[in-house]
Amino acid sequence: MSSLKSPAELAETEAKPLALRWIASAVAALDRGDPRRERGPEPDLLLAALHTNFAWARVPAGERLSRARQIEATFAMIEEMLRLSAHRFRDASEAEARAFFPAPTPLPPSFTRFGRFILFTPTFRALAAPEPRALGPRCRAAIVLHEAVHLFDEQSSLPAVHVSEWDEPRFSAQRPEEAIHNPSAYASFAAQVHHERIEWPVEARFGLGRAEE
């Protein structure tokens, strides 16, 4: 039963495999599609996801191909971090996590020590507030993918960059140079592409905005 697994075991056995499937879909879309084109009347999943998550309308046309390759390279690094999860995933008790998030700050489901570990707290299984609720597999996958970016991208924790995908209108207002480092942009983009959603409003996105999913 998943309820008997530790938070890090849940991340390893349930969230990581789904996150890797999302990444594979994202990379395949980037490989197949042409990110340089403008959006036309015909639905285009790649362009829709780039516009939703990476401020594509504000990326100059001449920079779009190199920007897309940078996104793809970041996904490759995320995948590498997850492949090394035996060395990267750790459990953190509430007492250990409180050293970084003293009360009354809500205990996060996970947090990352740059270049070292992703630590999973008891709330990776279930949130206690505002009402008790278990986290769903897609929520956990989004969290794991998000946290992997923090392992290697020092800019990913900057306040202007670290904006959640369910925090609108701030998420959509990011500049391209901020979005390219935002862990939430990668989690949201990968999920949107994997689930083949041209429209990706905030209420459709995974993570703590839809904790039970």
C-alpha cells in the first residue's frame, strides 16, 4: 500500500516514473515541432505549450530556435537528476524540515538543497491545512519535476523566477528570461504536452493547485 511508503519512496516509485513520461513527451514535441512559427488558426500543441509556459509571444523570432534548444537541454538535465534519484531523494522529518521552514510557515511537501538532495517531508503524502487531503500522483509528479530543476539551476529560486503555475496572473506575466529558469514552467509544459491540451488554464494545471489529482 502506498500509505506505508515513506515520502521519498513515494517519490521514487510513483511520482518519478510519471514525471519521466511527461519529460519524454515534452522532448519529443520539441524534437518534432518548429518553435519558430507564429501561432496560426490550426491547433499546435507545441506552440500552445510554449506560449502558455515560456512567454513565447515575447521571445524574438530570431531567438526562438535557440531558446527551444535551451528548454530541451534543461529537460535533459532534469531527466539526469531523476535518473540519479537513488543519490538525490531523501526523507526529511518535520523536525528536520523546520530548521529551514520554522513555524508558522506551512511545511512544504519537498524542498531542495542545491547540488545535493531533494528532501521529502511528511506533507508529500498528505497536506494538513487548510484541511487534510492526500496528494495525488499527478500533483506529486509535478512537484518532483519542479524540484529537480532546483538541484542544478541557481537562478530557479530567485523571487522573480520562482512563480507557481497556479499563481496567475504572475505566472503568465513572466518575462522570457525569467520563465526559462522557472521550475514550474517545466512541470507545467511537460504535463500540458503529455496530456495533449491545447488550452491549459490555471484550473487544469497540476501541482498543489490541484493537490488531489
